[in-house]
Amino acid sequence: MERQQGGDRETWWWNEEVQLAVREIKIAFKRWQSEGTEDTHEQYRKKNRKAKRTVAIAKDRAWKNWSEHFGRTKEKQRCSR
């Protein structure tokens, strides 16, 4: 069995906020590529930084929710013994 590059990874931290930020990056990138001005390049860079922060926050929230759930599950297992 051959391993695929990237595979079918699940992005369980992906939410609407991240989706919107990525969409804004794509629009800004296309505008920068078509116009080629310094102003559009700066707008693209700002959107890119904002999206990176948005992704980091979404991942952090998702990990916290997961770890809280995992902790509760472990605690229930200990109590039931």
C-alpha cells in the first residue's frame, strides 16, 4: 500500500472565521497579481498576517477544547474504577 502525499487530513479546527480569512487572502492576492502596485501588495501582506493570526487562534481554541474534553474523559475513567 502506497502512502499518498498529504493524505485525507481532517482540519477539525477549521471554522467560518478561518474560511473568510483565507478567502480574503485569495482575493487580495489576485488583485495584487493583476494590478501589481505596492498598495495592493501591502494589502495582501496585511490580509496574510491577519489570516495567520486567525488560524493560530482557531487552532489554539480547538486544542483547548479537545484537551478539556480529553481531561474530563480521563477523569471519568479514573472515577469509574
